[in-house]
Amino acid sequence: MLDTSLVRLDDVPVRERFDFWWEAVARSVVSVDAVSEQASDFWAEMRMVDLGVARLSRVRCVPFEARRTAGMIRRSDPGLYQLSLTVRGRSGIRQMRRESTLGPTDLMLYDTSRPFQAWTTPARRGGAGRGRNVNDGLILQFPHDALGLPPASVERLLAVPIQGRHGVGGLLRTMLWQLVSRFDGPTPADTVRVSGIVLDLVTAVLAHELEADTAPVLRDADQVMILRMQAFIEERLDDPALTPANVAAAHHVSLRQLHKLFASQGLTVCGWIRRRRLERCRRDLSDPLLDAMPIRAVAARWGFPSDSHFNRVFRSTFGEPPASFRRRTRAPSPN
């Protein structure tokens, strides 16, 4: 079964509910300072689904305003992106000198490592929350390095509305809703695979926004070229012959220009290839169906022919050796 948890306020004394709720948000999402006109008679509910690398939450709540400050980030910075999907009501985000308001089916990405202000406005009466003006939305949170896009490109989409009714955005919206409402009885292996699919789909949605001709966030040919190179690399991660020289030749640029383009995103070509290969190795090591494949075979499959080198870079990147990671992902979940 999916590892889920539920935060409700029904058994909490009314005068304690507002503080109790935001303490729960700090533990499960990130810490914020919040205010609400209904703080004295507060109502909210949050169901969280643990997808391993990512966590998905459905939050139903009366209107509020929340602010994450630079001081809070200095005290605790988990390094997460959060993708917000509005289901009912309206919500807004202010970050990076951008401010946008979302309606039902709209998506928006923001960064918990940067100050932001978020708010919801009343929905029509009715539905959950004892007939109150309750907003309904989903929040998908995941590490910065879980996306197959350079951080500088992702930054261009922070606090920018993304259409979630049709196209690839619609696919992501539908999948997230299914996960919190109808995805029953998955095995641990299902959860691992679904997590990978969700993050790949998030990457696809963001890449689509960056590549769109009408998108105001993409203003020069260098950005388009970087995205094409990223896609080229993703498709060939299992090719042992993949090198910066191959990437440069395939895109008719010099090796010097290739390195310069990646440096403009705060990246190196070799570092990017290594990181994406490590992500594929981690995904394979999480999959119970691949338990018969030795770790060295998984490593070689994704371009790491040396056992010692693979063990060293995996541990340096993820904080534990690959064998320990594989064992931990097989441990039964506590009841």
C-alpha cells in the first residue's frame, strides 16, 4: 500500500487548531508564518502520500496567507521545489518579483529555498469543511536535483502559471489527482516506478513551457540549444561512448562553446551526464524486479564500468553506498 498519512483538526481544541495546523505544515512541508481571518475557528485537512523521492499532499483549508522568510530558510532549507495544483477556489504565489494567481486546474512551481508569499481566496460555499469557504489543492514536493533540467532554466518558471487543463500539463494534473484519490493497493515497486514517472512528467511539463514559442521565459537561442542538448543526453545515458565531444558534434558547436553554454547554467557537461546516470542507477536499484541484477551490472548499464568509482560517486551524491540504499528500499514499512 502507499505510505499515506492524514492531518485533521476535529480532535484538536478550537483555540489550538490554528497553531497545531501550521506546526504540522512545518513538519510535513516547510515552515511559514501564516495569518487567517478565520484563525479563531480554523478548519483544514491534509492527506500526504509518500512517493519516495517525492511527496504529494492534498490540502483542504479555509483562506489564509503564508510567508516564508529568508530567516526561516537560513534555519532550515531542505532544498525543495513545490508544484502547486489548484483544484477548487483560487490561490496565489509571489516569488522572484513575480506574482501570479491560480484558478482551478492551474499549476505553478515555486522554490522553498527562496522567500515566497502564498495565499488562497475564498471558494464558493459548500463541500468539505462543514460548509465553509474551503480551498482544495495539491502540492507535489521534490528535491531540486530530481528534475532533468538545469536550475537556471527552472528558475525562469518560478511563480509562472502553467496551464493544466490540456496537453502535457493536463496529463500531469490527471496523474496527481489519481494518486491522491484512486491509486489503491500499489506494491513498493509500483510506488518506485510511479515516482519516476511523475518526476519525468514534471520535467516534460517544464520543458514544454520553456520551449513554447509564446513563453516569455525563454528569450534567446542559447536556452533552446541547452534544452536540446539536455534531451540528447537523456536519450543516450546508457551509451558508454557518450562524451562532451559527442554532444558538441551532434549540435554543430565547438567543445569550448558547449562548456560555455553549460557554465552559463552553473553546470559542467561531465557533471550533468554523471548526475543523470546516477539518477538512473538509483531508480534501478529501487526496483525489486531488478534485484537479480548485480549492483556492478546496474552501474555498467549506465556508464560506470568501475565498481570502486561508482560506489564512491554514489555515496558522495546520495549519502550512502549503493548496497545500503538497495537494502533500505527493501525494508518493510512500519505499520
